[in-house]
Amino acid sequence: MCGNDCSAVSFVVSVTPAALQRHREQLARLLRQRPAQRELVERNIICLKTEQERREDRERIGIKLNRRLSLRPTADELEQKNILHSMSLGKLYFCEAAMDIF
């Protein structure tokens, strides 16, 4: 019909009444085994929040994160307290070369 270069393949599927009945029984069995909505919510599989509520939660979390990040000491402050040591250019090159190995 369309030769050897045909990209679409069509299949003719005949469904017997017995196969259809088996499929329905399998679907019914799977639906009976399905966890309750409450369990899915508890396991964080589904969320009952609206898009607006999720957006508000993300905004609150972002504000909290920015506040905590603003309280962190700067690199200069850490260097002054001898917690962070500044690297010379040679040491920096050595560290970058060592990272290339991995």
C-alpha cells in the first residue's frame, strides 16, 4: 500500500468477549487494591492544595530562606575569624587541576 518507506504501521486488533471480560476483571482488581486518598496524601503522592496555596507556600519558604541566608556571615567575615582561608592563585590552580582528575 505505501511501500517500504512507510513510517506508520497499522494493526488490526480483534478483541474477543473473553479477553474483554478478563481485562475488566483485572481493572476491577487493581482498583480494589488502590490505596485510599487519605493514604496517598499521607505518603505525599498526591496533594490536596490548590495552585494558589502551593504558590503561597513557596513564597513563604523563599522569604524564610532569604532571611536565613542574609544572616550568614560573608566570606570576608569568615576569613577574619580564620574559619575560611583565602587561596592564592597557585593553590587555586592546583585545586582546579585536582578536580579535573576526578
